[in-house]
Amino acid sequence: MTLTTIDPTAALVVIDLQKGIVSAHTDDPVVAAVKQATHLTAEFRRHGLPVVLVNVTGRAPGRTEAGRSGSNAVPPAGWADLIDELDVRPTDHLITKRRRSAFHDTGLDTLLRDLGVTQIVLAGISTSAGVESTARSASDYGYHVVLATDAMTDPDTDAHRHSVERVFPKLGETATGAEVIDMVEATR
């Protein structure tokens, strides 16, 4: 479903745009997603809407067959630091997660409810993991979910496409960053 409205108190939630992840994927889709996500952060701030910046410092302890090589290694210093392009401001809300979803054991739901947020716009890396998990949780918690599809990317293009085309329409509305900004402009 395409974007129909921006609620009076919508928040932007940016997933895992941190130095250790972004620097490992410097291809064109990452550069484009970072550009769109940082533009969204600037516009949400300009309109006085909450900006939540999420980083990840751990992973679930369960066994999987994918992505576990070197899982006991300590990441290098600065790995979890948010990228400079986000231009973190004192008014931003910072959440550190240790699982895929930004809602799992982080206090994000309490923060958003305390701010009166009813709708979240999601951006970040990786579409099929952190972004999708957070979108699923947001939907389960009853938020109106908007997925800024050009402000997110995934190292696996097929997984990105699957999330955007098959999963996200079941969880919320999809839009480009420009469509979100146009809707914010029209409703403020």
C-alpha cells in the first residue's frame, strides 16, 4: 500500500547506520540509502518530529546456519558509532539494540508512547533483517508503519526486493523518502 497520510506525531526510526556496518558496504545502493536516510533525518528535525537513531551491538545467542563466522570476535573500536552523515543532535533519541528488532528489550515502545507517536517511518540497513524485524514489531505494537524504501538497503539484493515487494505491504505503507517528505510538508 502506498503512503496515504502522515500522523500528527510520526517518528523517523533509522536502523543500524553505524560505522562498522556502513563502511563494510560502500556500494551504490548503500550510498544512495544513506543519502536518503540522512535527508529524512534533517527534514523530520526541521518539522519538529522525533528522530530515533538505532545502532546494534550484539546478536541473538541462538544457533543459525548463516552469518555466524567469527561471532565471538570483539568488533573494533567505533564499530557501533553512528555514521557522521547522520549529524546526531541533542534532540535525537538514541537506542542501542542487541537483537534484530529495535523494539526487543530496548525501551523503544515506551519512548515512542511517551512522545505520543502513533506512526513510524523506517529507514536503514539491512532491509531484510533489522528494518524488517523492527517493522514487524512496530506492526505488532499497533503503530502505523511507513517504509521509506529508497532510504534502506540490504547486502543481498534479492532479500531487499523480497522484503519491499512481498513483506512490507503486509506490515504498512511504502513510499520513497521524497514522498514521505512531501506528505510531511503537506500536513505540517
